Amino acid sequence: MSWNQFEYSTADGRPVTLYEFVRGDTLSYRYTNADKDILLNDVVWTAQAISDSGLSAGSGDNLDVTVPAENAVALLFRGVSPSRAVRVRIYRWHVDDTSAEFRTVWVGTIKEAKREAIDRTRLVTASLASTFSRVGLRLTYGRACPHALYDHNCTVDPASFGVSGLVISSLDGAEITVTLPAGLENGWFTGGYVEWETDGITERRGLKVQDGNVVGVIGGTSGLSEGLAITLFPGCNRTISQCAEKFSNHLNYGGQPHMPGKSPFTIIKLF
């Protein structure tokens, strides 16, 4: 029998839901709501008390997945959320289907995690289709550059400015202390970001003010530790002078630094 015959049968269908969470294209977490672990296509789906809010017409673009509080995916959102999106794929499979065929019924990303009770966490997801209907931001005019540093409009290559091999000597929950190379001006990394490896995944977090060897980390230092090797990337204050002097990228500057100070809509009486 085909998957469709099992799915729409009133007697033969024995559906099981499979949940796959993917982080950084390299790390996957796979669970099933069956009463025992399932081996499909040489992949083990771990049995767990996992469920979802279901799919129905008019339910919108969200779907909630409830997992135990100590689930590995739920723990990723305990404190600071992962810097990259955690994708969700939900499949349906039938126990008696000897062809081991399973179909995708949901694709999306986790938006947030809510710990509703001491023993369970609700993962709020957004479907892939919802991203197609988002309204994009309009580019406005101003003296400051509207581009995000290192993006496709800015064109600055982060690999050319990142300082790698730095080791955290101390941290206090809000700031880290590292020994920076000599010759860098104070505040060089203000507004930049820090990058490090954990479980084979590259994590990133924004930087606040750098004062000497002390650098503030947006979101705190959770996930960082003493002795950890990190890479720091400098920030930009969005002015034409820093764009030219720090990055030599003034030809791609997105602002209008010579914009006149008077609005063309202001009524000026000549007499």
C-alpha cells in the first residue's frame, strides 16, 4: 500500500509523527511520539513525550510543539537563544508501511520557547510559508549609513578584519576580558560581534562598548568561558569618516553625508 492509502484509510492507518530539529545544517535532533524508538533509513528517532498543536484551516502560520523541559532543543533556548535559527521539520509515518515512506507536513523555524510548567516547554514556530508574505523594509535617506556592516550592500569582508585566536582570560556575566593586539585604537570592536565554536556550530553575539581589553557582550556571557578561543570583528558607527578610515569602503557608503539641513517641505518666507 502507498502512503496515501494508509493516511486516508479508516482501518489500516497507524500514524506516527516524527520531529526533526536542525541547527546550523550540521546538528540534528530527532524525536517521535511513538511508544518506542524508531529506526528509519538508518536514522534513530528517539521516543519522547512530544506533541504539537496540530494543523487546521485558518490556524495561521504558527504551530506549537510541546516537549519535556529537559529536552535538548528546549535547553538551547534556556537563557540566550541560539544566534542562528533552529529549523523544524515534522513528518508523518505509518507503522505498517513496509516501504518506510514518510511525508513532510510542516517546515518552519522556532521563534521562541515558553516554559509553561516545570516539566514541559512549548516551542513556538513560524512556518516557512509565512516568510514569503513578510513586508520588506524600505530604504530611507539619511546622513548615516543604513546598511548592516558586512552585508551584501556594505560589501566589507569580515574575514579581512576579524582578529582570531583571542583567549578569554576572565568574564563577569556582562563583559569579557581578552588581551588585544597592540596598536588597535580603543573602541575598535565597539558595535562589532564575537564568534566562537560550540558543538561544531559557529555562534555569534553582538558587542557593546570596548574599553581597553574589556568588551561588553550583548545578551551576556552565557555560553562563553575562561580559556575559550574567540574571534572579534570590529564595529562601525555608520559615519562616512569611519567608513573611509577604518574600512576603506567609502565608495559603498549608503548614507548621504552632505544632505542639506533644511527640509524641502519647510515654508520659507522670502518677504
